[in-house]
Amino acid sequence: MLHDVGQPSNTVTRSARTIGFAVLGSRVLGLVREQVLASLFGASEAFDAFITAFRIPNLLRDLFAEGALSAAFVSGFTRKLTMEGDKPAWRLANLVVNALLVVLSIITLIGILAAPVLVNAIAPGFASVPGKTELTITLTRIMFPFLLLVALAALAMGMLNAKRVFGIPASASMMFNIGSIVGGVAFAYWLDPHFGPRAMIGMSIGTLIGGAAQFLIQVPSLRRVGYRYEPILDRRDPDFRRIVTMLGPSVIGAAAVQVNIFVNSWFASVENGAVTWLNCAFRLMQFPIGVFGVALATATLPAISAFAARNDLEKFRETLARSIRLAVFLSLPSACGLAVLAEPIISVIYQHGRFDAVATARTAQCLQMFAIGLAGYAALKVLAPAFYAFGDSRTPARVAIFSIALNAGLCWLFAWKLGLGAKGLAMSTALVALTNLGQLFWHMRKRLQQMEGGALLRSFAKVALASLVMSVTAWSAHEFLPLNRYVNLATSITVAIVAFGAACWALRVAELGELLAVLRFGKRATLDD
């Protein structure tokens, strides 16, 4: 018997709206967290150490939490809900939760013991600065349990999303930022009121507080939708084995992504401050990626998984293509805005305390290079998980593995051969994202026979033209308005948004009507209204 858990495309968009606003709040708080760290520590050895130490467990969560496992679990859990209903689906969820607890507890213990090896592998250049490697090792050991906490939070999010509850799980990461800011600064001040290197230990403790809050905030919602924990394990369960089977290639694919990040960190570690510049720049990239790409992907995956379970390929294709067009429509102007206004944005957000004008300029260069691939990042967030709805985790894995060689070659070419340094590493990351998107799009088109490519190209051309108009307007407003940097930036962004909307209206971009309907919380608007 089939249970109706699918949702029409307009419902996907409304769900994406809810997620988008929650993610926006989370990204703002995440940016506040970065501002606090940048202001207190600047582009210093201690900040480099913290970023690198946090990156190790944070990147592993893509292997076992928010990346590979999340996509495999949501598609499998949704299929179970669609075909059999709640009770069997909750049993499957408990099997995955308990297996995850066992595996990640072991990995966490190994990670704590192997911290010196991991740090020396990811950041060999730290050894040239006395005490930097030792501090990074200490911080890594403190923060490694974050992996377990965020994995539980990701599973909770997956269950709630499959039950069409999006607001609370999307807001959970806000609790992470609140916990890490308040708890981190409090412990940092207690350990070192002058916020020297020892204060970073306090920020690491705050990271664990935030991770726990991210999971616990979702527990009441889980109980409301019917979940009850049971300490059960059954390796022979066919649906559990299906998720594990999907997870194998998924982990390999996610590992390839992490290898790329480790390669970038290895190249960046030889230049003091480069790790911080790249991190701060990519933090700004996370705004549009999270608010648009992640929001659309989170709302789309349960719906297309249900369509795949019913073998409704027409609805699958329609929903997926529509989500990709919306991701491009929202992310392309964001990329242009970040590129044109990179330096004033970095200046307003980060240039305080010990984060000086030189750090602003270098971070802005990295942001401009990252922006080249922003639309690719956002569309990938929607497209890559779609393969899991068919039980296919091998295709994204193969594409990700190919990216390792491509990224390593581009990093060497841009950062070392051409001497571009950190901005060359950002450019490499952007080009790899666009290449991956092209490959996955081709594979999905082959599977579905078509992917509404003509509509996507027409939409892209119109949005690109509107983004060009917006970019010229934003640059002109910034250059010719004699205002202070805060008012100047706010005015430039406002003018850019108005110019983009007007250009889309003139070009009759269909996605604009859909966006207006979503923001009005009403029925779908059209350009003839």
C-alpha cells in the first residue's frame, strides 16, 4: 500500500521558503560568530589553528552526517514511509541511529588519539611557527566529539524533513551558533581575559555546546511526529542494508570532496593568514548556498524520493528541473553581487579589531574567485542528492573522485605555477564545482531522457542579462555615492536588488513571479498580474 507523502512542486517551493528563512538566520548568526572570532583574534596563528582544528571533525560530518548519510537516509526513510507507513519507518530510523552511535564513537576516539598525525597531514606549514601545531592538536582533540553531536542532529533533521517538518530542523543550526558564541566567548574570557592563544580552548568548548544544542532543539519535534527511541540493531534488515549499501559509495564521494579541501588547506598552510582569508570568504559564500541551494535541496529530496518510489518520472523530472532553475535564478545574481561588492562587504563585516585592511583585500580577492562557482554550488546541492532517490550513490561518487585529480592540478597551476596564492585556490574550488555540475547534469539527463535543458538555458540567459544590469548598477552606486562604508554598502545592495527585479520583470523571467508568490505567502504570481 502506498502512503501519500509526496508534495507538489509549489509545496516544495513553500517548504524551501520556510527553510530559506531559517537558514538565513543561521547564516547571519554564523557570520556573527566569524565576526567575533575575527575581531578578537584577527588573521592570527591562533585563528588559523582554530579553523584548521574545527575543519577536521567538521569535514568528517560530510562523510557521516550532513552529506553522505543524510542523503542516503532521507531517501531510504522516505521510501519506507511511502511504501509501508510510520511504524516500519521509525524502526528503520532506530537501526540507523544506533549503528551510527557505535561507529562514530569509535571514530571519535581514534580521531582524538590520532590528532597529531591528522594536523601534520592537513597543515604541515604550521610547523614553521612555534606552538601553532601544538595548539591545533589540542583544539582538534577538544572538538572531535562535535562529529557525533552533529551526526545525531542531521539524522533528526532527516526524519523531520521526511515528515514535512522543516522549520525547526532548519533553525537548529541557529542554536549551534548561539551556543558556540555565548559558551565559547564565556569560556575564552575565563581562560584568558586578554584573548590570547589559550582563549581558543574556550572557543572549542563553545563548539561542543553549540553541537549539543543543535541536536537537543529537535528532540521535542521528533516526539511530536511519533518517533520513540529503541536500542535495537539488526544488520540483516533489508532496508538498513540498502542504506548502508548506498552509504559506501556516498562516503567515498564525500571523502573525495574532503580530500579536495585538505589539498587546498595544504597549499594554503604555507602562507600565514591564507587559511583565514579563504575561510572568511567561503563563509560569505555559504549565505546564498545555504539560503537558496541547501533550502531547495532539503525541500526537494523528500518529494522526489516519493516520486521515485512511485516510479512517477514525469513529476520527478518536473520538480527537479524547477528546483534547479530556481537555484540558478537566486544564486547567479548573488554571485555577481558578491564579486562586484566583495571588498566593501568584507570591510563592513570583518574589518574590526585585529582584522586589518590588508586582510580585507586578500579575503575579497578570494571571495571574487569563489563567486565564479556559486551558481554551480547551489545547483549541485539540488542535483547531487537526486541520484539517491533512485538508490544510485555511485554516480556522484565517481564524479567526486574525478574532481580530486582536477582540483590538485588546478591548485598547483593557479596557486604555485601562476603564483596566485590563496585566490588561486578559491578559483580552483569554483571551477571544480562547475565541472562537477556539468557531469552530474549529463548523467541525470541520460537517466531521465530529458531534463528540460531548453527551459533552463533560456532562464539562465535571461537571469545572466539581468545580473549584468544589476552588477553595473551596484558598482556605479558604490563608486559614486559619497557615503560612509556602512550606508554606501546598504544603498548599493538595495539599488542592486531593485535593478535586478526590474530587469527580470522586463525580460519576463518566470521564476520572478514564483519568488514573489513565495515571499507574499500567497498564490503563485505571474508577470501579467
